[in-house]
Amino acid sequence: MQKDKPFSQACENNKAPILEKLAELFKQPGTILEIGTGTGQHAVHFASHLPHLVWQPTDHPHNAQLARAWIDDSGLSNINSPIALNVLDGNWADLPEIDGAFSANTAHIMAWEEVEAMFRGVAGALPKGGIFCLYGPFSYGGQHTSDSNARFDQSLRTQAPRMGIRDMGDLKTLGEETGLALEEDFGMPANNRLLVWRRVR
């Protein structure tokens, strides 16, 4: 086992509750696109517990190989090599055919135009009826769900004005524009949510 692999405490904390939901949502064999794979901890955990799925990691070209150590260490045959994907590039057509999509803790660190590009790209890549699971903190009607989320949002915007917790009203409108309908909104630990979008057209 490689030492000094990149490590995310957030991934370690949330991988079990996310897996519980993904196991219910992705019951059929298929390929799942992960956007923003990061360290690869999620990819390895989910692929190891959901052997009927093939996991396709992607991340921004600057980070695409960050997951390599975790993936190589796992020895799992149902994780593909990470692919460099800049959501704004429009190179979604080069991705393998997918059956579902997943992304965790990306929408609040992306600029809004990147969130829009992610929704458009996912909608174009998914088959009709395919689902996109988006995990993270979200606000409702301009109101945060907790004081800690409000502080986190302020911290993000102080670091870079383009970042920030996204509001469900904006996301639903974006979903409607791109053919993704919000089907489920699951409450998760630490004031996070798992949003389940289905491609309807």
C-alpha cells in the first residue's frame, strides 16, 4: 500500500451515508461518471461496495491524476483510469458512454458558469431516464439550513467571489433548462443534501 496518499477528511466522513443512498439509486449494472473525483477515496469506496458498477473518475486537468494513488492501491477492476475534464471545455462527447453520474462537494467551489456547464454536460451525457446525484450543502429561498453553512458560505466567498453555496431555486431553474428534473432531495449528515436529478428529455 502506498503511503502519503492524498487524503480528504470530508470524504472519509461522508462516504458511508452517501454509499447507502447510491446503493438504492444505482441498482442496475452500468458506468457511473464521477465529476470532481479529487483524492479518489469516494471512487474506491463506492466501486468496492458496488461491484455491478464501473466507476469513471474525472477531475479538472490540474487534479485529474490526484486519484491515481488510491485507485492503483485498490486493485479494483471496476474503476477506469481518471480522465481530465474541464467542465467548460465542452469535451463531454469524448467521455465513455455512461448510465449515471455523481458529484460531491463541487457546486460550491465552481463558478456559477461552471455549474451551468456541468448540468449541460451531464444532461447531454446521460441517457433519458438516467440520474445525476449531486451531494453538498445547498440553500433554500436564499436561506442557509444552518449557521455553520452560513459561515462556510461566507468563508468561500471571502476566498473567491465566484464560489459559494448554491440555492435550490437557481438549481431547479437550471435543471429545467437542461432537461434534468429534481426527483429526490435527501437530508444527509453535517447539514448536507443529496440531490437526485433525472434526465427527462
